[in-house]
Amino acid sequence: MANAKTIAHKKHSSDSGAPEEVFLLNEVDRIPGKYYPEVDDYKDKYRYRHMDPTDKKTPKRRPLRSFPKKEVYKCFGWQLHPYDIEKLASYIIANPRLSLVVGQSALEGAAEADILVLTSGSGKYHMDSFLADLDTSNKLIIIASVRDIESVQQDIKHRIDAHFNKLLPFSQSDFDKLIDRVIEEAFVKQSAPQPEDEVVGMLKK
């Protein structure tokens, strides 16, 4: 399930004359669900934090056009709090249909993935601008938030394929069922094209 991607991270020495220490983290060596701040803190996410209104982007609500059929899907997760990051990572790693995308760039990780499980931004990050910087026509977008879907959609105008509320009980089994359902419904949507502005009925299930 896990790939063999290895990440090199440079750790600066306190001695300015000493060379930088480089340590490697192989995904197969990750402790499931453990948060590695040196690796998991996306360095490019801050461009979307407290953005100037003139810099914000409004993505088109593009329908899902070409979601692939695979045995294992690459899944990218972005949450704001270490506990949520660890919990989401453990869910992705434990799901036999998913492979966790690991890296230090949110844009590169999301571009590589088939399924994105994202924060709503908590009013701090402009997720529409982030999604506008990606080609999401072949990706499933899942929002994990403490807010209900109606509140999330006030901030995120991009297509959302599924949502779950982190304040409600949500187990590994619940996550697995959500992944199964959103994948199957993706194939149904592709076979029966919908208007771009149609609200996805699955959000309120």
C-alpha cells in the first residue's frame, strides 16, 4: 500500500560553520499516523494564508471529467492541526485502496494525488486559490472540517465531492466507507454528466 518514496530534509546545524545534516525518511518507515513536522509541514502553504483580496483566485466549478480506475489511489491530506494530521494520515495508511502522498510541497503533493482530503482553511487559508492552482478535473475533493457543508461552501466555491465533520464521531470504518462511496459515485457522475453548477447531492448524505 505504501510507496517507497524517500524524502531528504536538511537540518541546519547550530554551528554556522558545520555542514547541514541530511536525514532520510522512507514512507515504509513512517509510524502510521505520526506527524513529522520536518516533512509534513508544507513549505508553500503560507502563500495561501491571509491572502490579499486582490491576490485571491476564484476557481471554476469544473465537473469531474476523467477520474481513473485504479487498484490503489494516491491520496494527499492537508489539515491545520497536528492531531488532525496524524489521525488523517493513519486513516489513509490503513486503507488498502489508498497510498499516502508524502512531501514538503502542498502543490506538488496535491498535483500527484488522485484524492485530496483538505482543510476548509478555518478562515485563515484561501483554499479556492489553492485549488485554482491545480488541475482538479481528474481528482476527488474531500473537505474535512469542524464546519458543516453549508458553512464550508460559503468559503469554498470549488467543486466538493464529499465532506465530513471532524466534530462528529468518525472512525476508520467510516473513512473507508466514505472513500468507497466517493470513488463509486465518481464513476456514476462520469457516465451521467451533470451541469457544472449543480450541487452534489452526496454532500448531505
